[in-house]
Amino acid sequence: MQTLRYRTLDLRAGGPAEDRAAWRRLCTRAAGLSGEADAAAREVIAAVRERGDAAVCELTARFEGRSIAPAEFEIPKFARAAACGRVSTDLRGALAVAAANVRVFHETQRHGDTGLRAEDVSLASRVTPLGRVAVYAPGGTAAYPSSVLMAGIPAKVAGVREVILLTPRPADVVLLAAELAGIDRVFQIGGAQAIAAVALGTATVPRVDKIVGPGNAYVTAAKRQVFGLVDIDGIAGPSEIVVLADKDADPELVAADLIAQAEHDVLACAIVITDCQELIPRVVAALTRQLADLPRAEIAAAALSEHGAAVLVEDVAAMIAAANDYAPEHLELLIADAEAAVPRLTTSGAIFVGAYTPEAAGDYTAGPSHVLPTAGAARFASPLGVWDFVKHTSVLRLGPRALAEQAPAIVRLARAERLEGHARAVEVRLKQET
């Protein structure tokens, strides 16, 4: 294999202005939702709204070349059990380890009602699980049982009454993951039509309260468009990693972790930020060697060439600043005293600390959900967790003394906003007490 084309951006003082401009463009990336996928998803949603199950069948035949009747949408329990039995013992054991770790971690995220009580006053924020949630998992050649665990288990830990899985052409291992996650029902439909079906509800497919899980551009566009009818976990863009590496970082580890993200998709982003200029050619050489026998080398090489970069900065403080500017989905620390850097890194979806914490562990067995914000959304969004599957309701109770104390302020504010009915709603109660 020829030497990889992997650009270097020099952000040090005096570095090229075009390098800083290129870095700004990388930091202001967004999940692309306009264009063909957005328009197609809009048409799909309109069709499902108008014709329900019939539209799902027609669209599945058109986009997937697969004939399916509404009676075949849901996979019966006996078929799911048979699929689970076909999974090898070794793979079953690996999934069981992952499921156990994911469940144990997410049990720590449970939390109860909050609020305060005082004389004549009770104010609470009540926590209630969502009633029904859909987990989307790509099917066919792209089988991601780990994503089923990472989304389904937090939902069940939260207490969601019914979790359904949407997955076209489900592989046996995906159905096993559904069993381990405690998923209640599985529908073998996918694409934007599946998103529309669970957002709107059809004669066969139940309407849900929230849709989570990764999908292609059409699935993502559909999720964005049904937001408001249902909740969603976020707008997913291509996978991404930033590795902070100093002069003592092992270039083989840096390269391995960049490739682990780049092999996902030609649009994946894999970036190393370093204060050691000499490390960069060693990383490029390691990338070239490791790509030589990688099954998905063509995909990884394209991602590294088009969306990757070695970013050269002055020191560790500048590494941290650059990472915070980029707000990566995954951030890996291969620097001295990595623990000391963690509190200063504030915009990442997940942080992997030290040489023995590869991002791959987070993808499969470590425990925290690997469903993470992408495309810079880690500035304001969080990993998928138990908190995504509950809602909070405010419960207010005022007694007569408490209302009397607050009444003057309520009445003045209401009339300042020219909402006379609000003021009178308080005053009528005060009159009844006199």
C-alpha cells in the first residue's frame, strides 16, 4: 500500500493562516441533513401519514427490494428464540459480558424525585419512565448488536414499560442482543419508513414516545423531522475521534485508535493533536503499515485522507484547548499525567484515559453507552443514559397561608404582563379565605 495522505495542520504561533482556517472548518462541522436525504425523508413521512402500513410495505419494496406484509412486520417470540439459539457460544458469551457491564453501569444512573418541603408548601420534580420507546438498529450486512445493548439496556433500567426494536433483515446476533437487553418487541422494518411508522403509529406498528439509535442519512433526516411528534436522542453524524498524544505516545497505539474510527465510514473523522512534530511522521508510517492488511482498508484510508488530520500545537494546554474547540464524540488521552487533564476537557462525549483504555472498550464492554453526541454536539449534549428515558413532572402544592404570602407578588407580576385573569385567579381564592 502506498504512503497514506494524512494532512498536517500547524496551529502553532506563526503557522499558516490557511491551516487555522481549515481547523475552524473542522470545528464547525455539522451532521449534514439538507439535500437528498432530507427531501426523501419528508416524502416518506407524508406517505406513511396518509397510507400507514401499506406505505411501509411499498417503501420497503422500493428501497430494500424486500416484500413484506404488515402481518410479517413483527418477529414472533419463537422465531427470536430460534435465532438466539443459532449464535455461537463464544459470541453469546461476549455479548453477555457486555450486557452485564452495561447494565451494572447504568443502574448507577437511577435517580428519584427531588424538591423541597416547607410549612404549607410542597414542591417536587417527579420522575416517570417513558411509556414506549423505539430503538433503531441497522440490519443486513451492517449488524450492530452492541448498539442494541447500549440503547435498550438504559431504557429498561429506567423502567420503560415497552421497548421495541426496529431492524431490517435482522441478523441472529442482533436478535440475541435484543433478548439480553430485555427488548419487548422486534419489528423487521427499517429506513425512514420505520421511523415514520413509530412516530405516527399505524394499524400494526405502535406509536412511541421516543426514538433512539443510529441509522443512515435517511433515518437521521426522518428522526429530525418527526421530532416534536416524538422525542429523539439527537442528530447523529459520522463517527469521530480525537487522540491527544505527546512525545512519549506510542505511534502504533495512536494509529490503531485512529483506524478504529476511520474504518466505520468514509465520512468518519480521525484526528491526532500533538505538541511533538516528530511524532507525526511516525504515526503516518504506523497508519500505513496497519492499513496494509485491514479488511476495511479502503474505507479507513478514504476517511483518514478526507476527514483526518494531524494537528500540531505548542504544548499540552494548547492540546486541551484544541480538543475543547473540536468537541469530539470520542477523546483519547495518550499524554503524561492524563488524569490531570480530564477536568479541563469539557466538551467531549466520552474521554478515554491512558494507554489501556482504547475507544474500542467503550464501544463494547466498558459499560457507559456508546451512543454519543457527534458533529460538535458534545458541546451541549450528553451520552445516552437512563436520564434519556424518563420525564420530569413538576408537582406543586400550596396551602392557604403560602398562597396569601405569595399573592401580592403574583398579582403585581400578572398585571405587569397585562394578564388580568391570572391576577383574579389568585384574588378570588383570597376572598374565599376571608
